[in-house]
Amino acid sequence: NHYDLILRNADIATVGDRYRADIGVRDGRICAIAQQLDGSAAREIDAAGRLVTPGGVDGHCHFDQPTSDGSRFADDFFTGTRSAACGGTTTVLPFAAQQKGHSIQEAVDDYHRRAEGKAVIDYAFHLIVADATKDVTQRELPALIEKGYTSFKIYMTYDDLKLADRQIIEVLAVARKHGAMTMIHAENSDCIAWLTEQLLEAGLTAPRYHSSSRPMAVEREATHRAIALAELIDTPILIVHVSGREAVEQIHWARGRGLPIHAETCPQYLFLSAEDLGIDPDDPMHGARCICSPPPRDKGNQQFIWNGLSSGLFTIFSSDHAPFNMQGSDGKRVAGDDASFDRIPNGIPGVETRLPLLMSEGVMAGRIDIHRFVELTATNPARLYGLYPKKGTIAVGGDADFVVWDVFGEGEEKIIANDMLHHAADYTPYEGMKLRAWPGVTVSRGRVVWQDGVFSAAAGSGQFQPCLRPRTPNATNPLDKWI
Ligand code: URP
Ligand code: ZN
Ligand code: ZN
């Protein structure tokens, strides 16, 4: 009865349960959960009745991803995973991105080199398929799925990444045949190109016109098309970073038809709005800090996203952490201090604030219950991407990944400030927000990586996690459905 770690008096919440117990950890795994665990441990933590949830699984974040415009992501695998750990996340899934004209394997090898010796929590990779050649769909993807890369993102926009509908169909057919999950960035590329050209010709170049160049209809149309292509091939997809109520309506419509369409949303669509891209008279670039795609919408839209979280329309809640510095010449200002909106790197930081924002404004504010919180932030991403039940819940036999929460009464809230965060980005878009909860302790594979404001994990102590196939391969021809 000797453990490496015992967590005593935990108020454990999972998707299906809520109960008081002690958790015993050995060799990185949970090996006992009991009301009063007998035995001793090298280290004991008394949770004293505090809420304990599974370690967060962030199903969408970008660390040290190569770019094509000379910009650089502010976080590498060390600072990115450190930030995740301090915000209660114990598994991340960033993207190994194929470059057009190159193999995906090259991107995977390169990305392993970037992660190894740096990650402090466990990680798996999604693939980005940017060039769906016959060799990629017939040989590379099946081989990579076999090796534990079982999800891939494809883009309907961005010139260096986007796939034509025919290529999307080919990728969906691979996912069906081999039991993988396809994530789709749904925005209509030609609409954005035309609107951008019109805006620039009219001299409307400031950051806030980023959002005018990608209105909700652009996302709605692409979401509908992605759903139709998935229906054609008869395979599940996940629409990533759903931002607007019009795309939400499309997903609702698809679900009503019984189609297996999953959807993800992110903190920026709950807490930011198009106004945050507005002009600061002292710094025309100020709004660049909130430039991401799809863009945050009008304030009224935020309620639709909350409704989708509470109703079960959204399957997962991810950060889409894509950090670029506001200062210096390799971040948001890569094309200069007065660059037009279309030359400003897309993305905002948020890997550390994802869980505390949702716990505070979702659970503690009464908008979602604790079980839904766990499902959205840990269990469902682990299920969708083939990491469950090793990751994503609190269960005997699973990895010892959990968070002990600190909660603050009214008047004692924690105020978000960039200098308390552990990423390398020089700002947070959530500066000044008051939160009623923050992770007090994060345990990752049995190691206490964050406790009482102190981060302690060695670079390289996170492990690569090969993913299982999230679904059974389906060798039948999708044509059968249509004849
Ligand atoms: O603006 C965003 N979201 N940047 C990150 C890349 C992506 O499309 O998710
Ligand atoms: Zn995207
Ligand atoms: Zn992203």
C-alpha cells in the first residue's frame, strides 16, 4: 500500500459522477480511488474538500508551428506546455503541418524534434493535410494513422493550406476507411479574397476590417459545405473554432438530420467581440491582438455560443492558442507597424486561461454544470482523438492527470494579468478580467507540475502519446448509400 502520491479528501467530478474520495497514484497512473485510502505515500496533498477535475485535454493549440510570412509563434513546446500546465491542462494536441509539395512524414519528424526535450506535459499530434495528393491519401495517411496520428485538420481557406472540395472528399474517404477524425476549418476562401480586395481598394486597412473581411455568411456557407461533403462520404467530422450563430444553426440543422457532425468552440467567441479589434487612437495596431480566424462576432453572438455549450451542441472547448507577440518584428507586426489587416498573423494566446475562464464564467456563474465542463474540456477531446480512457477522466488504470481548484469569493477574485501567465506571448486578450476560480494544483502523469503558484516540471518530461483510432475502420464503399 505504498503510493507515490495520495490526494486526500477530493471532491471529484467526472462526466457521470461527483463524489468524495482519496486518489492513490503509482508510476504515473491512478491505481486506487477509495473513501479512506489505507497506506502511505512519498507525497500527500490534502484537497480538503476542494473540487478536483480531470486534467484538461486541449484539442487545438499551436506551438512552434512553421509559418510562411516570416512571423514566429511566441511559444515553443517548453513555454507552451508550461503555460498549459499552470492553467490545468495536462495533454495538448498541436499540429504537425504539411507544407505544400512536401510529405506529411517530414512535418511529423520535424515536429517531434521541436517537441522532444521541451514538452513538460503529454502531447499528441494532429496532422495538417495541405496537399492531398494520391500518395498522401493512399499511402502516407493510412501509414501515419497506423502509427498513432489519427486526426487531421484540413482548411477551406488560407492560400498555403486550403484544399479544393475534391481533395476534401478524398481526405474524408481516408478517414472513413481507416477510422480517423477529420477537423475542418470552415471559411469560404473566395469570399474572403474578394471582400479583402474591396476593403483594401477602399482604403479600409485597419485591424478591425479583418472582421469585415470574414462575415458570418462566409463561415456559414463553408460549414454547410463541409457538412454536405461529410454526409456524402458518410463519415463524422469536427468543425473547429465555430464562432458565429449562423454556423451554429448549420450544425443544429445537421444534427437534426442525424448526421455525426461535431463542433468545437473557443474562449475568444465567449469573451471577445468585433469591438475588440477597434481602433486605439494611440496605437493603430492595438486591435491586432484580437485578430484571429474566424473573428470574434458582435456581442449578442456570445450568448448563442454559451447556449451551444450548455445544450450539448458543442462537443469540445479548446483554446486555439496561436500566440504572436505584439512587440518586436516577428509577431503581429511582421509586415510593419501600419500593415493592412490581411498581413497581420492570425491567432491569439489562451492555453492557460481556457479552463479558468470556463470554470469561472461557465460553472461558477451557473451557465453550465460541472459535468458538462469536464466533458467539454477533457473527456470529449480525449474520446474524439483516441486518447480515452488513458486521458480525459479520473479512473483507476488511467493516467494520474487532475486539477485541484482554488475558488475565490466575491470581492476576492483573481484578476488576469499577462505577467502572471506562463506563456511567452507579451499580452493576453483577457487582461483585467476577474475570475472566481483558478487551478491550485495540477498533477500530470502523477507529477505535481503546478502548486501554490509554483511551476515545477523539467523540460522534456512530457511524453508523446500515440492516439488510437477514434472509430472502427469502415471498409465499405460510401457509394452504397447513394445507389
Ligand atoms: O486565427 C487562428 N485561429 N489562427 C490559428 C490557426 C487556425 O486556423 O486555427
Ligand atoms: Zn483554423
Ligand atoms: Zn487553430
